[in-house]
Amino acid sequence: MLKGSLILTAWLLLWAGPHTAQATNLSLSEQAQAYLSQQLQSQLAPRDQLQIRVRMPDSRLQLEPCANAVTFSTSRSIQAGSFSLKANCDYPRRWSRYLQGEIQILRQVLISTRPLSKGHRLQARDMRLKAVDKNSLREGAYTQAQQILDYQLNRSVAGNIPLTPKLLSPPVLILKGDTVTIQAGSNGIHVEMAGTALEAGTLSQQIAVKNNQSERVIKATVIGYGKVKVLR
């Protein structure tokens, strides 16, 4: 499966335009699926699974075989969910039919492996990857366990629930009053000194720290458990 961004280009948002299927020996449904798959590539992330279901016109409507490849067009961008697609044949007899169906993009995201209580710190055993409908992930999701290891749950969750940013808080790496190591330096010169945290902090958060030697209060960025760095 091709790799693509999650946002359609501007011209696709305005008009998907006519498209000629490349293989005339495919059925109308197969040609429609090939066209839709091509149009959706820019919305797919690595390892996404694309499922396309095309509902064919009433079988009592006899369509004369098209000598050329069928062309397709749509008046709006093609996205996951329901779609309507116009199929056109130009030879030997002109005809057109509207095809409807559903598109589903399944994305591999982390879900809970079991019920977890509020305040629980996530470990590798608490999560696994599962293919989930992209349209159900409106609050975001995570794809790698390393992204959320040791994150705390803001509320209790059942098993098999996608782990979203709204459910989680980054771990507090430094508590108020902790003794911390202050790292500083520039131009290849690096120094470390002891300090006292005047605020609690999570990774990449800036907190107030007192230099224990100079008694000076500075702002430093949390870079790990018990470690802060002064950026100059």
C-alpha cells in the first residue's frame, strides 16, 4: 500500500475530476474500486487497511459492455464513509450510472488490553495494536507504545478501548521539592549542578528551579526523571 499524507490536496477537495480506468477487462465494480483506491492514497498512513464496498445498480438494468475503459467522476472529495460515484461509457453506446457504496479506512492504533483504573501508569502489557475505523478516532490515537509508556489515565477505561490523548496525561517526572540535576552549557562546554524544583513538571515542561549553590531561581526544561536543562 502506498504511503500518503492525511490531508487531500486542494484540487481534490474541490473536484475529484474525471478518471479513466486503465484495465477494460475488469468489471464495473472492480474499475470503481481501483479508481477510489487511487483517489484515497493521500489519506492513507503506513499499514492502513482500505475497504471499499460498491453497491451495483439493479441487475435488471442491463448495461451494454463498454469497449473503452469506463470513466469516473464525482462532485466532491472522496473520503471514508458513504460515496456516490458517476460511471460513464462513451463507446459503443453512451451510458452513465451512479454507483453508491461505503469506504472504510482501518488504522492500527493502541487499545487497552484489559480494564484499567484511573491514575494507572501505562506499561507495555496494558496495550496492543488493533485495526480501528479511522472515522471513530476523532479524538486522536497513538500508534507506538513508546509514545505513551508511563502515561497516567485520567479516568478508568474498559478493555479494548482506543487510548486517546484525552484519556492520558504525561507522567510527572519531577515533584515540587525534588532535588534535581541542572544541565547547562554552550559552545561545547557543559556543566551540571544540583538544584531544587520549585514546581512539579512533565517532560518538556518549563519549571522554576533553584540553584542550590547560588540560590538563584531559574527557569529550566524537564528532560527526564530528576533532570532539567537550561536553554541558552
